[in-house]
Amino acid sequence: MNIEYEYSFKVNSLEPFFEYCKDNGFTQTDRFEQIRTIYKNTNNTIARTTIKKYENTQEKWLDFKQDHEVGATVLKELRESSPLQYWDETAVDSILEFLGYQKHITTLRTRTVYEKDGVIFEFDEFTSPEVAKVVSVEGEKELVDRLYNEIKDIEN
């Protein structure tokens, strides 16, 4: 089990953040389209099925996480499971139903990932259920706190 330490916030444009990463030695490590379905449970956890679509392939993943109110706070510290890759959607649906998870929402987005020294920037361009751009920075607490303070006002 992991504890995710992450700042996440909406922005008007991702371009200044891409430039920040390039200017500060971060490397783009991934870019893909993503379909994520969230399932909620009354035990204050969520299950997530994630389909990562690349040019010629796709991957399917399942993970679990503490539930949180979206947008309630910029900083999140949440317990989460390691992701499990799967191929059998019927089995995953059956397991989620057996464990009492109810489908909540599906999001569509393009995610671009930059990394350096254990810090991960995730830049999301949502197309559904709303159009939005989101910046997330996660990793080791002290580094992430410092980076968040450097970038939080980058659009201004």
C-alpha cells in the first residue's frame, strides 16, 4: 500500500507548466489517452478502472484508493493500492460488484507525464465529463511542497 502525496489544481493553460518542466530538467516519460471509470463504495474507498490508449496498443488497470471530495483541497494525502493490470473486463466487473462498488463517473482525458528525481508531474486535458486542464505534482513531501510553491502562481 502506498500513500499518495499530491497537489492538484485546475489551470487555464498547460503550456507554462510544460515550459517549467523543460527549463528545469524534467523528462517527458509518457503521453496517452485515458478512460477512467470511478466506482464508489460506502466504506470510503473508490475503485478505478483505467484504460491507457497509446498509438497502437492499450493497457487496462485496476486500483483502489481512499475516497476524497474532488476539489475540496489542493493537497491530497491518500492511501492507495498498487495498480493491477487486467485483460478480463467481465471478471473485474464481477469482482467490483461482489465487493459492493457502484459505478460513479467516467472521465476522458489526455495525460502527459514529466519526471525528475522522484517527482512526477501529471498534466491532464479533460474532454469529458467537462473540459478542463489540471496540473498535479506528486512524490516525496519536501520536494513536492517546494515545487508546488514554485509553480502555483506560474500562470500569473
